[in-house]
Amino acid sequence: MTENRVQIPESTSRRKTTGGTLVEFSIVASVFFIVLFGIIEFGRLMFTWNVLDEVTRRGARLAAVCPVNDIDGITSRASFHGSILHDFSDTNIVIEYFDKNSTLIADPTADFIQIRFVGSRISNYQFQGFIPFLTFFLPAPDFKTVLPSESLGITPVGAVAGGSNVDC
């Protein structure tokens, strides 16, 4: 008995295998790179959230020790002069002053003597993610820091002029 087998030329068989391998590689590589960029974006997101937390802490600290009428200077220094995050500026920081009952003081310069607490919060900031073929925006959660007021920029009588390390 003789078998009738059709012989496929070796070069044709190799070409079909090579094409299949290329398709498999492209699928696996695209999934791998999307996951890789997703991990990188998650790291960027964590960095951004930590910076926003630090900005509110700096803002509250500066508001506690700097003059009440220097809100622009406080927000500028708290935001690292707007240079640390993309699309973040002084307008994203809100400085607030509260009385002893934690009630917001509308005009802190007029009610200076009533100020007992200072606060700093982030407003209207969105994180923009860049994963290939997928751009997304995540609104920042509420970041807020409240501290007891301190000098509010007033130097006590008898204090040495220029002896402070505060950057007001």
C-alpha cells in the first residue's frame, strides 16, 4: 500500500508559521504595553495626590504664620509657584479663615481678631492620564488641611526682627 501524501514546500510552511507568530506577538505586546503604561500612570496618580496633599499642608502652614492680606503670596508659595504639576496653579488653592466655632470668616482682614483656625483646600483640579489610545480625566478628591492660627504675620513685641525662618 502506498500512501498518497501531498508534500507542502518547506518555504510555504515556514511563511505561515512566521505570520502566526507575528500576530501572536503583536497581541501579547500590545496588552503588555497597555498594562505597563497603566502601572506608570498609577504611579503618576499617586505622586499627584501626594503633591496635592503637601500643597494643602503648606498652604495652611503659611496661612497660619503669614499676613492675612497676602493671600496671593501664600497660594503662590504653597503651590511651588505653579511649577510642580501640569495644569496646576495658584487658583486651584483656596485659603480660608475660621473663628472659634469653625465658622468661615468672610472678610478675614476686617475680623482679624476672630481668626482661630486657618484652612487650605484644593479646588477644581483634574488629573489627566495618558495611556496609549486612552486619555482620561480624574477629578481630585477633597484635599483639605486645617490648622490653628498662629502669628498671622504679626511679630510679637520684643521679638528679634528678621529672626524668623518663615518664607512670607
